[in-house]
Amino acid sequence: MPAVTDPAHPLPPLALGIDIGTSSVKALVCDARGRVVAEASSLTPILTPPEVAPLGRAMDPPQVLRALRRVVRQVLSSCPPEAVAVVGLTSMRQGIALLDRDGREVYLGPNIDLRAVFEGAALDEEHGEAVYRITGHGPSFLLPWGRLVWLGTHRPEAYERVAVLLPLADWLAYRATGVQAAEAALAGEAGLLDIRERRWAGALARTLGLRDDWFPPLAPALSVRGRVTREGSARLGVPPGVPVVVAGPDAHCALWAAGVRGAGQMGVVLGWSTPVHLLTPRPCPDPRRRTWVGLALEGDLWTAEANAGDGGHALSWVARHLYGSGGRSWKRMGEEAARAGPGSGGVVGLLGPTALDLSRPGMRTGGWLLPIPLSYSGVGRGHLARAALENIAFAVRACVELLEEVGGEKGSPLHVAGGGLRLGLFPPLLAAALNRPVLAAPHPSTSALGAALIGLKALNLLEGLPPPLAYTPDPGEALVYASGYATWREAGERLSHLPLG
């Protein structure tokens, strides 16, 4: 790629993808064929204000913008900024911004802000069935509904100041372009849409005792929101005049980049959390409310979602506590887990990841179950790490089975995206644990990459996509995991009856 612009030989177009994730903010530059040119990340600045501790979380807008500007400038230092043809934005789901009439932030909060546990429980006791039936989501303490009730109860003066509600990626687009709108799939993942009608759930807001006058216009994913203004350029470090596309929710973007685009296709994102999606031609709610219903990014399609919980977070905990916080901890964990072999020497991991019942998430008992006596078992650190990986794989399998039950379709092969792909051991392990083919995205920063690619597609600049990496299940390992999965399910069921504390 040339370093300077030659009018006779213009630079090939590049796309900048920006992702506001739960654990990190990322920036990534790719070319028109999806090949990554540069990437950078920084910890997401999430705060625990004393007045909402221990469960409440918040984000300081200047801190978030500074973190984003750092990673954007870092990636643009590796390529010609004038070659950036589009910016694609994505963000965590259920994260929102509340703005006043002058566009100033009244509240900026992540998806892990759980300050409204009691308010959400009270909403669901009376209206939980209606919330799920209309939005396809729940429980309310995970959604903006609970936080809005909390704000109206505990900060009524702030509640009255709110003029506009925006999902986080749409808030960033507003800061970049000055345009206030909401991408439909993002709004749906926040649980704010009438999911069948594809419009704001204003009637539900009134039923919940909330205002319904703060919803901006809805915009589709594959559309240009606006262009970076001079003020937006100063905030983000992106050249002025570049078109901005809000690509959609982070999970959707990751799976789009991994090839999940048509009805019947299924994929999992191995991120901080572990959502598993099946694309369906119609909404497929679960009568027991164990799964979510959302909008797909393209076409007249919906998503059915099961979730394996905080898989990436649990694995980070294992890496940190078993291998330290240094840069080589994940590499050592992967190497030792590979040597431990399928079945983890009889160790069963129950560290959080499971097929969540989204109608009633909560705390439960878990840990490692070890073969004893330890003096004869030979269990070491690598077996514990391998069991943690197998725990995630079994949880994904349980989610796949749940989605096939709810959606009535068998989604094979399974597409895989997300940061968990940095452990090269995981895709073949997952293929064996599910006993089905796995197609892994060629790059682990899949949400940011998906946002960039969708930006290119919106401008008709996308020339192609890198092919996925295909894994077929090893027959011998699949046999080991068939038995291990049954043991894992039985152990989880037995532990679910143990009281905490």
C-alpha cells in the first residue's frame, strides 16, 4: 500500500471499525476484502459510583471519548488516514445514553449496570410477560426499562431532563456527526422495540409508567448516518467528512463477519459473554422465556438467542488466577490446556458458563469437580484450564440444543466469532464437544471487523470477505465429549440445588 496519495493511483479504500465493548474499546482498520491492516484496544472506562455501589455501573463521557480517540489514533498511525472511506460503529447491547435537550449526557451506562435490580424485579412481577411478549427480551433489570424506573424514583430531576435515548453506538454516531437516530437491531437488543412490528415500544413504556417521548427516529443498519463533523473529528481523531455507519449490535456484527447472514444459520460469539444466535424467518419466542428474540441486520429475519453467560469473563478469571496477569498468561494457559487432553483428566468445570434461563438469571454454586484422592489423580493446572474451556464448549452445546428446540431448525455448522479465537485450541475443541463442523472467523476482533465490513457494504465498497477456517470433529474426541457433556449436565443440575453460602 503506498504511503502517499498519487492522483493517478488513488489509495484503495479502507474502513475503520470502532467497537465499545464491555471489557474493551477497539479500533480496527481493514481493506475492501476484509484484511486487517491495524488494530488497537484499551480497557473500557467503566466506573462504580459510590451512590450506586456495589451493583451499579456508569461511564464518564469524556473518559470514553478519550479512550476511543487513543485507539483510533493508534490504528490511523499505521495507515494513510486519507484512505479511510467509512467508519462503522458497534457497541455492547443494553448500554444506553440519555441526553437532555441540548444534547448533553444525563446518563451514560453499560450493559452491566445492575443498579435497578429491585426496580426491574418489581416491573417483572406485574408486567414481565408483557415485556417479553412485546420486546422478546427480559428480565427488566438487565434492560433500560429498569434503569429508567430507577432514575425516575431516585433522580426525578434528572429523569425530567431526559429528551433523547440512544444506544451506545448511536450515541457515538451523534458525537461524530451531530445526527440523533437509533439503529433498529441495537434498539431491539436493548429491549426497547415492539419486536414484531419493528417500532419503538411506546405503548409498553406507558404501561410501565414511563414517558414515551424520548425515542429518536429508527434507522436501518446498512445506511449512512452522516459525516464526521469538525467537532466529531476533534473528539474521535477521525478525519472530517468521512461517512459514518452504525452497523448494529456487537454480537450481530461479529456473527455477520463470521458468515451468519441467512435463515437457519447459527453462530456463537466467544466474548465477555457468550451469545448463541439462530437466524429465523419469523419471531420465535420461547413460551418459558428462556431465550431472546431480536432483529437481524439484513432482510426480513429475526434472531433467536440463547446465552452461555460470561464465558470470556470466566476464562479471564482462570487465566489471571492460575497464570498471572502478564502478557503470556493466555499463551501458557492454551499450551497447558492442550497437553491436558480431552476430558481434562476427569476434572469437570462449572465456573459460570451454562445455558442461561434468561427468565430468571441469578447466582448459583459452581467450581471445579476433581477426581479424588488427589494423591492419585495427577490433576494439574492445565487440567483446570482445559476443564474451564470444556465448560464453555458444553454451555454452547446446551444453548445450541435449546435454540434448535425453540426455533425448530437444526443450525449446522456452527459459526464462531470473538476474542476466544485467540486460543487456537478452542475451535477444534468446540467442534468435538458439539460433534458438528465449526467455521471460525479468520480474525478474533470480529465485532470491530464486522462494523468495518458493514460500513464498506453500505457504501458498495466491499469487494469480498476472507474465508472462515473450517474444523471437523475428531471422532475419538467427540466420543469423550459425549460422555463428558452428560456428566457436566448432571453435575450442574445437582449443584443448582445447593444453597449459596
